[in-house]
Amino acid sequence: MRAAMLAAWLGVSVGVAAQAATPQPTEFPSNAFPSTYQPLPSQTTLIQHATIYTGTGERIDDGSVLLRDGKVAAIGKQVEAPAGAVVIDAEGKFVTPGLIDVHSHLGVYPSPSVEATANGNEMTNPTTPQVMAEHSVWPQDPGFNTARAGGVTTLEILPGSGNLIGGRSVVLKNVPATTVQGMKFPDAPYGLKMACGENPMRVYGSRHQFPSTLMGDVAGYRQAFADAQAYDREWKAWEAKVKAKGAADAGPPPKRDLGKETLAEVLDGRIRVQMHCYRADEMAALLDVAQEFDFKIAAFHHAVEAYKIPHLLAKADTCAAMWADWWGFKMEAWDGIRANIAMVDAGGACAMIHSDDENGIQRLNQEVAKALAAGRRAGLDISKEHAVMWMTLNPAKALGLADRIGSLEPGKDADVVIWSADPFSVYARTEKVFLDGAVVYERDDPQRQSTSDFMLGSFIDPHADAAGEGAR
């Protein structure tokens, strides 16, 4: 609507206006930084005789799943193989949806981790909603390949947590690519990284700047959203003039502000807030801020005290993305417990694992296994098929993508992992990983184990012949 009004005011067509160097509306242009992702070539594939954890809380013994045209075509006890299909006998093996990590810094804090590659925190102002993580992602980060080997097919790359408002996140399909656009999940909602607690107050308080206290943190969020509301009203007032008087007499549109534009999209529900927050009292305060400005927090990340407030999370329809057992490394992380994920889940809220780590992302299945064991020790009756949702369907919900990924259901993207054993066993290994029906990793085939350009010729090249170049 606003783009059309601008075009009318300028006296040009919408298509021409989109290309002109003119003021823009508060809606982020849908064609800016477009995804160029294209699914890799795939074959119709039937995986049969497997134990299948569907990601919906169900388990199918001696089950089959059919992958066709990049989608899950059928799943069940009896699925016939179409003519010409590749048939994989997975007897004794396990199948799950592709794993999803909603909190990763791969690409923006890549390996090698040196100052020249540290691009995750724009710590020049406590509120930087105008920046976008995708403009810092280095697709050659070897961590993408090791994450894929761990079964991760989708991941959200977030700015760091040094600012109150750190900028837009980006959701990626975990495929080898030379550009971030080639990995960008088509039509996935943007996220907004926000952070509460010690990090922003430590960063800016140490410089004798605002904020230096927790109350300063909350005041900073509120002022930023209040300014965004005023900005949105300014644009809507101009739109009303265009409707009432016509484009020629409405006057020029307001000056575009990228940060306020982003926050206005949060207020309109088009961007999902992903919030770094540890303590229960701080999460409760942020839920009040969200209510005050009528936006939704999709998930609290880290959330080591989420077990104290599952009822608040469930009421707000807000997820908690947590570690299995990280705690105690700073004051706000002191009161963590190992049964955190299980207790949030038992309290009726959306619970999930996340990594925030280039090593942990390779073993999300083992992290869920630890959380499951801790929940059972706490007396909670949790099945393995239910716990699978902590690394598949629930993360998809937090990303706003549960209708496309996160479970093995007909019509969803064919993101699938074949495991050598029960994925909750420490001995389990990924054998094959499919993304949109294409094999993107195969343990027994080096040709299907991508190596980034950065690693080619390296002495730690995992694919170098032991007797050849690279074995030094």
C-alpha cells in the first residue's frame, strides 16, 4: 500500500519507483536482499524399515518415508516405492526430521575465530535495529559443514548480545554456497535480536554510557519502541493525506529511518523477537514491555531460569530456547538446573534446545539426550519421540516455519536425517542428511561431505588423503 502511494506521489509506476533512489515506506522492501536459494538436484527416495521419530511426538517402528520433488510425499508403515525410486533399507537405523538451531553465530563469529572475522556485534550504540546479520555472514565458515554433519539442516544466525537491540537475524538452509543469498531460507520471517541483563549494561556501563543498570535496559527498549510508534504514526498520517488529497497535494513522505522501520515491523507482527535473557524476573519484565507495546516475543534464548515461569511463557505463547546444562559462568546464569527444558515443557510452554556454539551445534541430539535424562531423573515421564520435538518442531515454531519444516509430514520440506542408532545414544552418528530431498551429507561418501573454499588445501582438510597433500 505505502509503496503504491509513493509511486503515485512520484508520478511513476510501482516497478519504476522500486528502482528509483526515493524515500521508502516503513515496510521493508520484499525484494531487498532476496534469497537465491535453489534446492539441489534430488531423486525420489524411499527410506524403509526404519524406526522413525516423526517430530510430532509419534514413533513409527519398521516405518517408511517417501521423499519426492523436495517434499515428504508419504510416511507410515506401508509405503510403496514408485518406479525408479532410490530405495534405502534402513533396518536397525533411526530417522528424524532435520535438526533446527534457532541460536547460532556461524558465519558472523566463524572459525577461525580471530578479530578479522568477528562481525556479530555492532556495539556502537545500545540500539542498532537497522543492522542485519546476513550482511556479516561468511558462507565459507567451516562450521556450516560440521553442523550439517551433525544433522542440522536449518539455522537462525543472530547478531550478538552486546546491545539492547542488536539487529535482524537471518534464517539459512544449511547448504554449501558462496553467498549468503544462496543459503537464505526463502520467505522465512526475519527475527530481531534483543538482549536483556548483564551484557548490554556491562558493555555500555564500562564506557560510562547508557545503559549501566537493569532499569536502564528496560528504559532503553521502551524508548526505542515508543519512537517506532511515533514513526509509524507519522507514516500513517502521510498515507491518510494521500488518500484524502491525492498524491500531488499530500506533500513529501517522511524520511526513512531503517532502525525505526525495523521496530515498526515488529509492532506489526512481521518480525519475530528473539530475546537473549537468563533470569525469570527479567523475562517477566520483558513480557510486560511486549504487552505494553503490543508485540510478541517469539522466544527467550538461554533462559536458564525459564523453569520458574512456564505458566507465563505458555500464556504469552513464547518459547524458551535453552542449553542442556550450561550454567554458573556469570551471576545471571547461576540458578540454572539440568531439568530446565523438561520442566518448561511439562509446564505447558514451548521448549527447545539451542547451541550458541560452533561445537555444540554438531551434537544437538546429545544435548537433547542429556535434557531428557535430567527430566526423567526429576520424575517427569517424557518419551523419546516427544523429546525429538525439542530439536525439530518446536524450533520451527519459534522461527514461524512450523508449516514447512520440523516434522515428517506430507507436504513439508524433505529435510531428513538417517542415524546409525537411536539419536539419543552417544554412539549414534548421522549416516545421511537430506535437505529438500537432496543428499547434502553422507558419512561413507567423501564426495558428499562438503569442504569450504577456505579449507581447501589446508593441513586439516578432513578429506585429504592420509598419504597425500594435507596430511601433515
